[in-house]
Amino acid sequence: MSADRRIEAITDRIRERSRATREVYVERIHARAAEGPKRSSLTCGNLAHGFAACGPTDKERLAGDRTINLGIVTSYNDMLSAHQPFETYPEIIRQTAREAGATAQVASGVPAMCDGVTQGQVGMEMSLFSRDVIAMSAAVGLSHDMFDAAVYLGVCDKIVPGLVIAALSFGHLPAIFVPAGPMTTGLPNDEKSRIRQLYAEGKVGREELLEAESKSYHGPGTCTFYGTANSNQMLMEIMGLHTPGSSFVNPNTPLRDALTREATRRALAITALGNEYTPAGLVVDEKAVVNGVIGLHATGGSTNHTMHLVAMAAAAGIKLTWQDISDLSDITPLLARVYPNGLADVNHFQAAGGMGFLIRELLAHGLLHEDVRTAWGAGLSAYTVEARLGADGQSVMRVPSPELSGDPKVLTTPATPFSANGGLKMLNGNLGKAVIKVSAVKPERRFVEAPARVFHDQDDMQRAFKAGELTGDFVAVVRFQGPKSNGMPELHKLTPSLGVLLDRGQKVALVTDGRMSGASGKVPAAIHVTPEAKDGGPIGKIRDGDLIRLDGDAGTLEIIVNAEEWAARPLAEADLSSNEFGLGRELFAVFRRAVGTADTGASVF
């Protein structure tokens, strides 16, 4: 079935807008591919350095002209749960490659920070910038020009977008993304949220809070709520960069290892040395990008991807805008309820039918482009399956995704959606542009018109909350949190406090040039306000008591003020010197100076 005409129209306008930059990009891929693998043309000294540490068999193979060599780019570290499973992957990949007469080498490691550890801390100010550092780190490893394809080991928030940007910069190389999977289900997410809110109210102590958090985040794998990390995995599958059905299989299971071996064999099959050459830069085209956006909306995914998808698309010469994302949201039904958009976690989503069910249902209703090129082959229909362990306990077999959802409260169909649209919208008005995620916000809370309470730091707002100063209806304006100010940290620790006020019956909302990710929850939050305060944006003019109107359904964000007085009002100033040093922040000064706006991807490239 062909895609809905509205989806085709949006894809066409993206294609037309991107024509010049995309053509240049594709020409570069073809030119680079025509040169063939570079390893054989390296000098003897270059090549000797490239395989000096290898064993005899690998050395012999790499010294020849026709052996396929895979480059492994890994985000492994053993402190963070999502990345720890990758410890064993390089050896699995190397051994699988050897069995096929090929070789594999770790080309580079990339930094992998955890927003969960840095949430509300100084380190969060480097989180968004780490995406571009990851892209550059991967590029350094691949620049040795020793590889015929690349296997990318990444899961979490900035890691996958950074690796995609790198993969597209080396777009002539085939790419397979290999996930680690989510941790098993622990303390239910709604119970974790309840304890957090009780802690914010002072009704439980740190000991009870730490116990709840430890029961929730309890083992290897990604966090089980549907934030940026799991949104990444959905994107890699629906955009055709995973092998089918591999996104949400738990770590350290026989099926997980079998999928890694299979991904290795597939990477070997799609190099320029074989008959199925599939360069990453031709997999990620305008249709794949649109499919990714639709997947984001259909699952209620992370708002961070309003920046990451724009930056990823740009790396392939494609110009994606917030308006494109918002317009696609209007026509994409919400088919998944995973916390914070529901009570289930991502393991429940997988058990209900997972990505295979979701993709099949979207395709059946014309809500995806089927005619795409993927790392698995031609056509997205190949992803309408469930991966299972073969009878030998080593291989992967696939069966059609279930006809019916295993839990209609978690995963449904376009005929009976949880919402008629994806719930992620662009806001426009005299305060600039912003993004809002309303899929977890009750309809009666999506419109707020109330006086502003202005803060220049999230800690200032927290102090006001604890002092009992946040009474009545109000719109919290937390500014100087954009990429140019302090790297655009996520402001999650505001959510429990604002949630307490909502439950007390107050009408509250948040307006910020910072981020909230996929866990903004029940609070109406206008985030990524652009231009930011540091960049002269109107948010910098707001004063305490100004009347702010946020309408999540109509897509507007406005200040109600006399136009002449507003035009003459000066911009506020903030002392940002404390953002410039400590925990390595001085090393990122060049990023704060060079970074682009949130709506263009908040990138330094």
C-alpha cells in the first residue's frame, strides 16, 4: 500500500526543500564508493600499523586485498547500565566475522554519558553537546580508512543520534546499528513517580527515595520508560538501520547474542565487496526520515528528537523542520501507551507485539513509506515480524507479528487509537517557537493562561517551591537554559514539584528554552523556546506577573501585553559565569559559542 497522500505531500516538500543539499551529498557518496575500499591502497607502513596488534590469521587476511573488515564503534563503559552489555559484543562480532572469512576491529570508542546520573547536576550542561562529540569521536576512528562497513554499538540519549551523524558522514560505508536492549522490568514506573512526588512534598526521606529508584533501575540495559533512549531504538528499527525485531530484546539472553551475530553477518553481506552493497547514506533518505518522525509520534516518543532528527537529517543533506514534524503529528495516531504516556514499560510494549506489530499496522493504513531501502534489504514490510531464537539455540528465526495486540491498553491499532494525533506539536506566537508534548497531558490541562513567575535557574524555582512561594495559578518561565547559555540541560527535577502543584488544583505550566526529554509527563511544558534568552529571544523580556497564554491544542504561545510597551522593553541579563567552569565545562566554551538554534538541531556542525 502506498503512503497516505498527506504523508506523500510532506515528504515531497522536504525533498524539494532539500534538493540541492541532498544531491551534493549523494554525489559525494557515489564518488567515494567508486574509489573502492581504501585499505588495499595504503602504504605498507600504514597497513602494518593498522593490523600490528592482530593475531596471525587476521593479519594474513588484512594484508590481502579482498577480505572484508568491519569497523566496530562502541559506546561501552561498565558504569552505566545501558552500555555495560556492550562489553562482550566486540568479541562476538570478531568471532562471527572470522567464521565468515572476514575480520573486525574496534575502530573507536565514543563517550557515553547518562542523563539519569547527571539529571539536575552540572554534568547535564554537557549532555547535548556530547552528541556532536560522539559524532566526531566515531569519525576519528573511521578516518583510518581501514573498513568496508561499520557496526555501531549505541543505545542512549545522545549516543545514537551522534553515531547516526557519524554514519552519514561516512555515508558510503554500510552501517548496522546493534542495540543492547532494555533492562528487565523493575519497580513500576507509576510507583517510582509516586515516591518521587512524595519526596518532593517532604513526606518520605532520601532512604525511601533511593530504595525506589534502585528497584526501578536495577540491572543491565536501558531504563524501561519511554524516553530518548528507547525512542532511539524505535527510530533505528523503523528507519531500517537495525535488523528486524532487534530493538527491545533484553541484554544477556541467547536471543540478544544471536541477533548480534546475525547483525555482523548482515554487515558483511552489504559491503561493496559483495552483491548487496547498501551504503548508509542511501538508506537514510527523505522517506526514511519521515518514517522516523511518524514512528516517534505513533509511540509518543521523546521531544529531544525534535532536535536530534533535524540534526541527523542534515547530516544526510536533508532539511527537516519543526513544522514538518508538527504537521506529521497531526495525521499520525498515537498507538502506544508507555510510561510517561501510560503505566506500561517498554517490556510490556514488546510483549504486546512490539515494533513488528506497530510497523505492520502503520503500513496497513498507509501511514508509512513501505518502498524504502533498509540495511536488511528492500521494503519496510520485512520489519513486520517478531524475532525468536532458532531451534539450534544460536540462530534467529522470524515469525509474522501477532494479528492482535497482546495488550490493547499498551499497543493498539489506527482503527482504535489512544489519540487521533501524536501529541507532539510546534507552538508559535510572539514568544517565538517552541515544542510541546501533550500525549501525557490531560486535555483540560493543555490550556493555561496565568501570570509568569520568572527564574534564571531551575534551582531558584526549586527553592521557591520548597519555601511555599508558588501559590495560585502561574506559568513558570525558566530561561537562560538554551544551548548558547549553558548547553541546554534537561530540567526533569522540576516535574515532581510542578506535579505536586497540579495535584493541589493549581493551573501551572512551564515555558523554557531548556529541555525536558520524553519524561515531561503530565505538566504542560513549552520547551526548546527559540530564539533562546541568550540569543535575544522574546523569552528574555518576560517579567514576573506578565500574562502568559499557552494553548497546546491550538499550538500557540503568547504573552498578553501592550505591543508598544513590549517592543520598548529591554532584554533581561543573567550572570552566566558559573556555567563556564567546573567538571570540564571550560572545554565546551567553543560549543556554546558556535552552537546553532534548537529548531535547526542545536548542532555545532
